[in-house]
Amino acid sequence: MNNDDFIGPPTIWVVLTVVGGIATALGLIVTLEYVSRRLSPETSSIPQSSLTVSVEKGLERQFIHS
């Protein structure tokens, strides 16, 4: 096969590949941002920091009274 015999893929395949790659990248960015916001401790529905503070205050009271 000579170099002159090469026929590239149809233009629509090239365009759809580029558009699909951009859509995939944007989808990953949006999804990862959403997941990071859902898993971040600031927006978590579990009051972890207040529970820690209350336990520490209780331990301080026990230590002071001992």
C-alpha cells in the first residue's frame, strides 16, 4: 500500500471524537467536584467537630475534678 492510497476516517468520526473527549473531561470535572463537596467535612451532616469538642470538655472536667 502506498502513502497515496491512504484514506482517513470520515470527518464526522473525527468531530465526534473531539466533542466526546471534551464532554468526558467536563463530566469528570463536574462529577469530581460534586463528590468532593459531598464528602467534605464542612458539608457533612454528621456533627463530628461538636462531638469531639464535647468529649474533650468532658475529659477536662473529669481531669479537673480528680
